[in-house]
Amino acid sequence: MRKIRVGIVGMGYIGESHIDAVRRIGDCVITAVADTNYELAKAKAEKYGIENCYASVEELIADKNIDAVHNCTPNYLHFDINRQIIESGKHLLSEKPLTCTYKEALELLAVAAKMPEVVAAVNFNYRMNPMVQEMRYRIARGDIGDVRIISGSYLQDWLLYDTDYSWRLEPEIAGNSCTIADIGSHWMDAVQHVTGNRITEVMADLVTFIPYRKKPKKLTETFTTAQGGEYELCKIENEDYGAVLFKTDTGAHGCFYVSELCAGHGCCFEFEINGSKASLRWNQEENDRLWMGLRDADNRYIIRNPNSISPGVRPYTSLAMGHPEGWNDAFCGNIRAFYNYILSDRKERPPFATLEEAAYIVRLVEAVIESSRKKAWVKV
Ligand SMILES: NC(=O)c1ccc[n+]([C@@H]2O[C@H](COP(=O)([O-])OP(=O)(O)OC[C@H]3O[C@@H](n4cnc5c(N)ncnc54)[C@H](O)[C@@H]3O)[C@@H](O)[C@H]2O)c1
């Protein structure tokens, strides 16, 4: 069988993770990469033995020997590049967020509706951690009863100092949110996916703790620092902390907070679901295990084990118990789910985030911003 030929646009921080993941999937081969920074794209193509290298999205999309394109560019380009990819008839795997505004997301859905043969996904990769999937199966099976309370956080520290800088702080590039759009979007997608609930009302408090930052005159990497180099002082509009109370369509209530100002945290992504019978909690930094809380019996850790994991989760795990799977594996699992779906009869609901689901996340991000500005609950 001919392999699916893949092109990747955007060779920055996450672009390389996409190269790594696709190379682990037997059904695919990367035939081209593109970046407006041609030198960077060339270096990655040479490093990984990728045949073709382009300096623009347009050239890559025009390449007839490509079946699917991954969009790994900064947020403000997602709408236009995703639109071009879908219209070309190539399958689309977009980085999150789907677009910067809900209006753009709706336009994209309309474009996709005219191209039903195109498979499109958004890379909310935490979904495909095996223990997140296990949580989803256990909740659907009724193991914890009715979902009542959903809580957690996503904490990082790469914006801790005023010398730390990223385009995620700039509304023209990132959209009107840094923290909620960047990591809050992952959190909201993951809890909606595991519970099957939809967040329908939010009350938010967004804060920009560091109102001025030293932007390095020479920006080299996505997470960069001005320490020791030349910089310009910039006023910061986007938030670096966000807390959200929310309600869901089934009557559950919850809260989460997210920030990149939490010293000592790299990717502390955690959520806990409290049901009418039991609780489940998962933390990305200990991702091979799931905590189950019970009132009338011993609490327990459920350790990832392909032999005992729920049958529906089996495709998302490969290593034997005791051989920890991590961020890279779940990331690859999400991309594998996308390609498995392309090769399937496409009758079942896909496990990855669809354009519709990702559009709803964009809507939620907007509602969170609106709520914080109005200091009031906002219905979605
Ligand atoms: N799923 C995840 O966990 C995850 C993690 C990190 C980043 N992301 C997402 O990935 C996207 C990229 O983030 P990053 O951290 O890799 O950013 P980055 O700045 O490191 O890389 C972006 C790359 O896109 C290139 N680029 C810019 N304009 C372009 C254009 N018009 N055509 C082609 N290439 C262009 C830049 O030269 C750069 O190399 C963002 O939307 C971000 O939200 C997702």
C-alpha cells in the first residue's frame, strides 16, 4: 500500500515534534517541509532526510505529491493556511488553537463543509494519553457515577521573569489571549473529551502580572529570553494568569486556573473529576498512572498496563507496563489516530479533536475573555 505523503508547514518548536511523530507512524512518509525561514526549513530537511523544502506555504500546497499537511505556524496564520489546505483537497492537521477568533472558525467550518472528503483535525494531543483515554472509558462505563465537579490546573514557568518573551504575548500574532488560548485550550478540550460534558457558562479572572517585558531585539526561539542581550521594553496586553469558574450542559460545575508564572512547573497539567460514586485524577507529569478516590474502600493508583487497559484504549498504548510512556508518545498517538482515521472507513466518531470541537474551544476562549472584562458570568 502506498504511504500517505505528508508535508509540514512551520519548522519552529513544535514543527520538529511533528516530524518526529510522523516518522514513527508506518503508514506515512514526510516528503516536504516549509518555513518562511528557509534556512531553518533546509536545516530540518537535511537533518531528517526529507526530500523537498519550500520557503512558502503556497509552494508546499501546490506540491501534487502531498496528501496531508500539518500546520505548525503561529496562531494568526492558522485561519488562512488551514483554509488553503482544505481547499486544496489535502487532509489537514492543524496546531491549536484552530483560529484566533470564533468568526474565523465558523468560516473555516463552512469551507470544510464543501470538502467532505478532507479529514481535518486539531492537535489537542493530551487527549491521546492512554490514561486520559482510560479515564474517559471508565467515566462512560459509570465507574465514578454522575460527574459533579471538574477541577484542575495547567502550570508552567517559562514567563516567570520580565526578561522572558514569546509571540504568545502579542495579540496580533497569538490572538487576544496568551495563557487561556495556549494552555487553557488544552485543559478545556481534555476535560470535555473525558467527561463528554460541554462547558456552557464561564466566569473568569484574567490577569497580566507582568505589564512590561523586555523583548529581545533578536528573537531566535519560540520561548526566548532577553537576559544578557539587547531588548526593547514592551507593554503586554495578553494575560499571564487565568482562573475560570464554569458550568456544563449536564449540570456539573468546575474551576481551573492556568499560568506560565509558576516557578518549578514545566508541564503540570492536572484534572480531577468527582462523581457521585468515586473520583479520578490524572497529572501529565506522572502520566502513566491514574488516581482513583473512594470513600468506603482504599484509594488506588491504576497503572498503565496494556494487558488490563480498557479494550478501546489499547490502540493508544504500545509499551509494556513499567516502561513509562510520556508526552512524545501521546503526541504521536494523536497524530497516529488522525492517520488511522484517514485509512479507516470513517464511519466511527474520530477520537481526535474535530474542527467543530476545536471551533467550540475558540468560542470558549472568547467567552472567558469577555467574562473577565465584564466581571460577569457569560453563557456560551
Ligand atoms: N500541541 C501542543 O502541545 C503545542 C505545543 C507548542 C506549540 N503549539 C502550537 O504550534 C504553533 C507553533 O508554535 P511554535 O511554538 O512551534 O512556534 P515557533 O515560533 O517556534 O515556530 C513557528 C514557525 O513558523 C514559521 N512561520 C511563520 N510564518 C510562516 C509562514 N507564513 N509560512 C511558513 N512558516 C511560517 C516561523 O518561521 C517558525 O519557524 C502555535 O499555534 C502553537 O499554539 C502546540
